[in-house]
Amino acid sequence: MSFKAVIAAAGLILALFGHLAAPQFPGFTVLPLAAALFFAVLAGKRERQALWARSRSLAGRAKLKLAALSLICLGLALAAGALSFLPAYDLSPGRKLGLAPETVALLKRLDRKVAVSVHLGPQHPRAALAREMMNKYRQAAPGFLEFSFINPQTETAAVNKTARLVAPDTAAVEAEGFRENISPVTEESLNAALTRLLLPADRLVYFISTFGEKMVQDQGPGGLSRWAEDLASRRVAALDYYWADGTPLPAEAAALVLVGPRAPLGEWREERLLNYLKGGGKVLLMVDPLTVAVSADFWRPFGLKQADGLVVDPEKNMAGTGDGFVVSQDYPTHPLTASLGGRPVVWPLAGAFETTEEGRTELPVVIYAAAVSSSSSWLETDAASFAAGEARYQKDIDRPGPLVLAVAGEMGAAAGDDRRGRFLALADSDLAANSFHGFNGNREFCLAALTWLLDGREAPPLTRDEGQSLLLGRAGGRLVFWLPVFVWPLLALSVWFFIYRRTRG
């Protein structure tokens, strides 16, 4: 096999690995594939003669026909998948040929009439599909859903008098005491609005501010203002609450949240929080590693303790940050994480929780692991080595992963009873901060945490119109560096050298 044939085969292999390793970057697939085709065209006479000789034998023709048929079938499958505007080929969870099972279950819960004004002109490419989807909704919930279509270019001002919706592909969902605008008009966004319609009345969640905790009124990188905005869209008002010494916990709160306390809460506050949970309260605790804000006495009745160390993961982390920025992507079965769908959550400098039998029988509580690190992680107990960037796994000292990053607990024995207390403990407070809230996994996790805490069920999905955050691990980061910096320049140089040799010869 000649040099050109080897380069062509290598280009095909690189294109395959580039697509599998980083499908977000089309260049990783297109560039080596183009090089492979280029060298295949320039393949020498010997390769063509060998292919022709093989095609003259019966076995050779059968292999070539099988290869050609496989390529044709693969091309047809890819073409069918690319034609997503054809309902017959739409295999996405949203389904245009029928409503998703989750949608049908949601529509069965409707208890009031809902009017949906869809702002789509007849010339819009999604108008026909939107009408078909609305008919499916109307058939699944007869008597509860009414749809009307408005051309935003000609009818909005006349219909609304004050043009509240003028952009195409938007809709107004209205019911008694409820109005919400959605965009784009998809099954996912409409379901999210209907889910919020069925939520209880507006509720109040207090973020305790006593010992340096993160605050919802802080709009800086370390604040929680973006989380509060998302909660407001779910009819949950988030307010900071200063819990002074000797003052009772607010009785009107639907849940209490403590995000990253920097000083010990003290015996008095911990006792009040435990009594609050026993009385049916809901508490979310986000504690940072290597801190003593929450004492071991508080965790002991739950059969828990904070591990003494930092979770380190050299393989599954966020590229360009360090081994301490752990990524969780595999979640145990639990309503809290059901809406995540395997999306990655970034845990900056996270700790871990461990179970213990000491004090386990003091409270009637059921404990669940809600998020865990990968099997390549470990609990680094040498903080000095970690700070120096020299953390190494020591078999007899460090605890190997997976490690528990989040713990959910339910008080009492009556499953499904909303009056029993619930708590959620996270081994990191920075994942909810504004600087990390932009990652879709973090944003979804924070919303799911409060939804489960308040209602004991999974959160409705977020709409995806804001785009997905790109998250690369160490392997992906290396690929992003090596391919454009070394591989592609060397490939281009070899192509130039080959053409130079041909023209000179």
C-alpha cells in the first residue's frame, strides 16, 4: 500500500475518532475526512489496478457489493435523520406523530380551562406542525384546552389592542389567575407552562443569612440571583432572611436554604433546624468541604457525616480548571434527578458524605444518594498536596470513588405524605453560584432540588432556547488542544509537501 493510501486510511480513522470524541466540533470530522478523500483521489495506479483485479473474482465482487450496499444504507439513514422536518422520520422525545407519555399524563391532571394564543403566521415553516400538535393536545384534554392562531404581522395589535406578543413562534398560556408567555412553541415549553399552572399558589423560600452564606440579592459571581430568577418563574419567591440569635424560624416559609455557611451554626440553631424538620419542614443545606459550619452532632441522627477531605477526579472534570472541579453525570434513581437526563453537573471543590450507623435510629428518616462522583475519583485527605497541585491517589489512605456528593432524606414513615419533613444536603455551595449557574446541568439541578424539596416530585424540564453549555473533560480538552495545534498543521504541511513533490517532479 502506497503512502497516499495510508494517509487516506488514516484520515478516515481520524474522522471517526474526531466525531466520537468531540461531535460538537464539526471540523474534527470534516477536515480529516476531506484529507482522506483528497488522498484517495490521488491514489496511485497500483491501488486502482488492485481494486480492479479484486472485482474480477467472485468473492471480491461480493465484498465490494456488500461494502457499497452498507455505504448506501448508511447514507440513507443519515439523510433520513437529517430531514427532521419530516414527521415520519422524527424519533425525538417530543414526537410529532403523537404526544409523549409524559404529556398525556400531564394533560390528565388539568383541572381548569386553559386558553393558548399561538403567534404563528401561515407562512411560518413550523405553522403546520404547530397546528397538528395543538390538535393532539385538544384531543388528549377535551374541554380543557382552547387554541387560537394569530398572525403576529397583521393581527396582534387588533386582537390584543396592546401588542404584548409580536415575535413569531411565541404563545400566551392563560387561565384563571395565570398568564405566561412561552417561546418557542414546542411540546417541551408548553408542558413546562402547564406544569407551572398546576403548581400550588405562590410560595416563599427563605435563604438563611447569618454566617457569611451566599445571598439571593447578590448579583455578583458568588451570589444566587440567577437561581432566584429561575425560582420566580416556578412561582417560588426567594428572599434572604437574617436569622439572629434567639429569633424563631419564619413560620410562613415553605422551605429554608443555607448555602455555604462560613462559621459554626451552633448548638441552638442546629437544634431548631432539627425540630423544624421533625415538624414537617423542608431544609436544603449546602456545605463546603473542610469547614465546620455544621457539626457532626447535627448529621449523626441522620446516620451521616461529612468526609474529611476533597473529592478529586483527574479523568472526569472540567477542562482547564483542575482535578478539584468534579463532574457528576450518573445519578441514582430518584425524583430529584429524574429531569436531569444525564446532563453533567459541575461541583467546584466538593466534599463528600459518608454513612454511619451511629445515631441512625434517633430519627425515623430514609436516606437516598442523589448524586455521586465517577469511579475515577477519590477523597483526597492531604489538603496541602491538593493546594500544591500534587494530589495523588494513595491506596491505603484515600477513599476511592464513587463518592456521595448529595444526600436526600425524608422524615416519617408515610410515603407520599407531603406533611413529613424533607432535607437535601449538598457537599458544595459553589455549584449554585451565578458563575456556575450558566451550565445547564447546574441550573437544572438547582431547580430540581427545590422542586423535590417542596413537592416531593421531579421538576418540570427547562426549555432549551438558551443553548447548551459545552463541557469538556480532560480527554476532550487535550483533543481540542492537540488537533488544531499539531495534527491539522502537520496534515496541511504534508499535503503541501506532497503537491510540491508532484509539481517539481
